[in-house]
Amino acid sequence: MGLLYKATKWLDHVTQYPMRRRITNNKDGTADIVRAEGDVIQQGTPRNAKNYNNMEEGILANQILALALQQEMLQLQRSAAENHGEFGVVTIKNTNKYPFSSASITVPIKEKRSNFDYVVQIEVSETDGNIETIEVFDKQLNGFKLAFKGSAKNVKLKYKVTGGRY
């Protein structure tokens, strides 16, 4: 199969008397029917294996190309979705008294992941006190936990989840 399809130019077979036939009766009671079409005005394209196989190879090549392009489009769509990631905003409330311990929440992921190799990026957008550390832990396919240590009573966090999907 070549790289580019070479189309066959199909021509009709045109004769002076297209439907005329000559019948010859045989001695054994059978008859032979032979074309008697007169002059050939235009020689038609042969209907043979070479021409039909050329057509079949072209159809197959186009199907393979269409499937390859479809697969590439799916990969690009998935890649774009991964690059954009999943965004959200959560607030962690700390009801603990001094000495301060950590406060945590569970964050659900809208689109379930295929594995735990996803990345969670965190940005503090608001706080009403001190924050010592922020931790992402206990990753699951459908969510993860966020915790902070510090004296703040409320911490508003923006998050972005990328990766973890095939």
C-alpha cells in the first residue's frame, strides 16, 4: 500500500449498440450469446482485481488515517483537560484551643482519578491568623485531605488538581 492513494479514473464503456447480443444455436440444443455492440465509442475502465484492490486499499488507508486522527484528538483533549486541571476553593475552620493542633477537611475530586500520581497545588487566599504549615495527605482516587497547623481560625485555600488520569 502506497503513501498516497492513486485514484482510478473510471470510464463508462460506450458502444454503438450497447444492449445488442447475437444468439447462436448449437447442435446440442444449447445457445451461445455473444455481444454484438457495434463500434466502441469509448473504451471503459476494466473492472478487474487490480482496479478493485486499488479502491479497497484506498478505503482501508483512509479508515486507518481517520482512526489515528481520532486517537490523536482524544489524547489532545485529555492533555488539555490535564493542563487545565480541576480548581476549587475550600475553607478550613479551626475550632481547637491553645496549644493549637491541626485542622483538616476532606476535599472531593469531581472527576475520579485513575491513580494516586496527581498533584495538588495550594494557595492561601484568606486567613484570620497565623499558619505554620499546610499539608495535602490521604490521597484517594476521588478526593484528598487538607490540613493546616497554626493559630488561624479560618483559612480559605484555592487548589488545583492535575494529573492522575490516563
